[in-house]
Amino acid sequence: MNTGEPGLTTISRTVVALARDAVHTVERVVSGDSHRRTARENAWEAVCADRARAERQAELRRLVAALAGPAPHRETTVRTGPGSGDRIG
């Protein structure tokens, strides 16, 4: 049932391709031809982001463990007789 008109998929791919070309052109103009991002730079940035995320998760786990841990030891007072606020009788 092909009517010869471009479908939604074709239009979407065209828009994505144009956007990619526009971003590439802007990056080249802004940063110059000498400095374009490489796969190595992207990979290193991803590694650094993963390490930072792992550090934040570890810190959060430490905080949760500290909060969920046993309460600090408190001395309890043992009452041996009526206190000043207790009713007698």
C-alpha cells in the first residue's frame, strides 16, 4: 500500500539527519576543526561519570547504614520509688 508519499519514518529520519548535520556544523564552527570530540574523549568522560556516580552511591550507602545502625548507648534511669510527678494512692 505504498502511495509514493513519504511516511512518518522517512520524515523522522530526515529530521534526525538534518539535526545531526546541524550539530556537527555548530560544533565545528564553535570549537574549530582542530578540536572535535573523539570516541576516546567520550569514553573517558563516561568512565569519570560512572566513577562519580559510584562514589555518590557509596556515600549514600554509608549514610543509610549510619542512620539505620544501632542507636548510641544511652543510660537508662531505673526508678526505685515514686517520682515527683507520680500520683500516690
